[in-house]
Amino acid sequence: MSKRAVLEVIALDTADAVAAEAGGADRLELVTDMAADGLTPSVETFTAIRAAVGIDLRVMLRLADGFAAGDLRRLEEVAGALRAAGADQFVLGFLDAHGGVDLAAVERVVSVLDGCAWTFHRAIDHCADRDALRKALDGLPGLDAFLTAGAASGVDEGMPTLLAEAGRYEQRILVGGGLRLDHVPALRGAGVDAFHIGGAARSAGWDGPVSVEAVAEWRRVLDAG
């Protein structure tokens, strides 16, 4: 039996978080404003969710749509406020105008995190060179996962890349972005052990809350693999 896979669910509020935990999620990615693909939630939202659930929380550090770092001073302030409120896991990732990693921006934000674990998000799927991006980030404190669909358009197109990358890197591959249950067997077979869902955790899509039943179905499929 392969080891239990990590199931990470996007949560927008306390109700989402409670439902995801009840369904069997191992971890939550906390965001707001999914119309902008997920921005940093308020400290108040984080503290309310932290009080409501016992599972790990990874908080998005992203102030505007797109992959530019934007106002770095503000981002550092927000990261510091979340750290002070007890946040100890994060999600971030910035690209420069040429599609390379904005290493200076990443390093500035990571320095505020003081060694906390963090995921480099799907900016990797929009970069000019995946291997170059990984090499540039190698050795940064706390980096333990890349959230990726293997392609900008999602897992359907990115599956060959995901299967080729499985097990090649020190950091965990966290697969998300158009991920469906029928993708799971091939990914599990290749050794992928971390999965990220957003809309798939919601019976009514993004217009509705996280569904305990939807998350539980993902938990069953991952555990069966």
C-alpha cells in the first residue's frame, strides 16, 4: 500500500474550512477573490479559520491578479502580520516580465517567513523554463512543494510533464489546476502523493461552499490508490 496522499483544499472562509476538514482534507490553502485566481485573505479570516479547524493551513501571499510581485513592501507587511497572527505555512510565487522567476521578490518575501514551509504556486506553469525556475529557487529556506498542473491550461495538457517530473525533485509535486478524479490513478501510479482541489471540492462550483461529500469522495479515491 502506498503512503497516504496529501489532499489540500482551497478554503475561502470558515464554513469551507470546516467542511473540508470533515471530508478528510489534510491541509487548506487559504485565499480570497477567486475571480483573481486567489489573493491573500485577511488576518481576521486566517484567525477565524485557525480557531475553527485543526489541520494545516497554507496562506496565499498574492496581492493582485497575475504573477508579478507588485507592491513588495505591502506584501512583506501582510506576510509579517499573518506570521504574527500565527500563520506558519504559505503559498507564493512571482515571475518577471520575461517569464523567469523573480528571485529577488521571492527572497524578500521568504525572508519575512523566517523558515516557514511554503509552496511555490502555479506561476511555474506560466514560466519560460521550468527547470531553470526550479534551479533558481533551490536551497531557499522552507520551500517544500510546487503546485503545478504541468501546463498553463491544466492537468489534461500537463499530464505528460507531471508524469515525467514525478520523483525527480526534492520538493513535493502538488498537483492542481483542472484536476479530476480520473487523473488520479496515473498520477498515483507515478508516485505523486499530493493533490490540490478548488472547484472540484464544491458541488455547485465556485458559487457554492465546499462540500463535505465532494471532499470525502476525493479522500476515498486517494486512499484507494
